Amino acid sequence: MNRHSNVLTSTSKFLSLVLRHQPEVIGMQLDSEGWLPIDELIQNTNQHGRELTLELLHEVVASCAKKRFSLSEDGLMIRANQGHSVPNVELNLDCTSPPALLYHGTVAPFLESIRQQGLLKRSRNHVHLSADIETAKKVGARRGKPIILTVQAHTMHESGHAFYLSANGVWLTDSVPAAFIEFPE
Ligand code: HQG
């Protein structure tokens, strides 16, 4: 990796930290839908000793393959599309009817607990599911050898569970009861 791509990656990680988990590290608070004003974000970031320009921020947003961030229509605000742990952030996504099946990548040590409790959101505000197996594999591989769980999303939706589709294509729901999960043999 060259120096500039290192800067992009490190800035993306920093923006994920601020916009999903700990805006207080630069003395800020997300609004109720998770947005921060970009001018204040840049100012506070520089005041806390990290270099950030509008140009770099736009480049990170545009170059992020996972489209982690969105700008507001007027271009003045930024938020993370999913992955939050900050409490009381309501993304106000529309409830959407999910495809028949969705997938979740995890690892073997969690399986027994998932069989008993279903999928829980743990530190984040939602359980994260993907429409394709490849993405679920990558998510699971962050923790070890990935194990793919199949979620009967359509049936779950029919029985009253709400699903939301984030701006970057991640399916979100509150929890997945074990009855809707197919475990690999
Ligand atoms: C597991 C990344 C035991 C769950 C990814 C997962 C994703 C349980 C972990 C996004 C459990 C939570 C989210 C239960 C769930 N017992 N373990 N009852 N229920 N788990 O990181 O889905 O790169 O909060 O299987 O790509 O891994 O950050 O969620 O292993 O989209 O943009 O508890 O984060 O996106 O872990 O990943 P996480 P996740 P970014």
C-alpha cells in the first residue's frame, strides 16, 4: 500500500469510530439520525490533532468500497450508513420486505450461544445480515474461519419482524430468533 492509501484507510477507520461509536473523542454528539455537520467535524478533528480536509473527507466517502458513509443532500452533513453502537441513533430507514433468505457470517465459538439465544445485536444497534453468501463469508472471516448461517428472512418478516436496508446494502433487524436460523451440519 502506498502512503496515500494508508491515509485513506486510517481516515476511514477514524470516521467509523466517530460516526458509529465515539463522537466524544472529538468532543461531538451525533444528532438523532446519526448526522454530524461536516465543517464542525473537520474543525474538531484538526483541533484534536488529526489532519482532515474537506477534500480528504470527500475522497474517503467516494473511495470506500463498502460505501460506509453518506452525505446529506445539501452536502453539509455526513453519517455512517450502518454499524452504530451510539445509543439513541435512529437512522429512520424505511421498513423493507427482505428476500427469502439472508446470511450471517460468524465463527464456531459463538454457535452454541446463537443456537440458544438466536442472533443478538450485542454492542451494535442492529443485527447485520447480507443478501449474498460471499459478503457473509468476509464478515465472519474477520474473526476466524467463517461459518455461514442462513436466515429465513421472508418467513421472519411475515411473522412480524421489521427489516431495514441500509444505504450501502446491509440488511438490519433487531434480533433473529433461533427458530429462523439454519445452521450448517
Ligand atoms: C455474534 C462490519 C454469541 C455475531 C461487517 C458476530 C458487518 C453472537 C458478533 C458489520 C450472538 C457481533 C457487523 C449470540 C450474535 N451469541 N455470539 N447470541 N449473536 N453473535 O461486529 O455482524 O467493516 O457487532 O455472529 O462487515 O460481525 O465495520 O457484528 O460475530 O457489516 O463496515 O456476535 O461490521 O462492517 O459482532 O459485523 P459485530 P458483525 P464494517
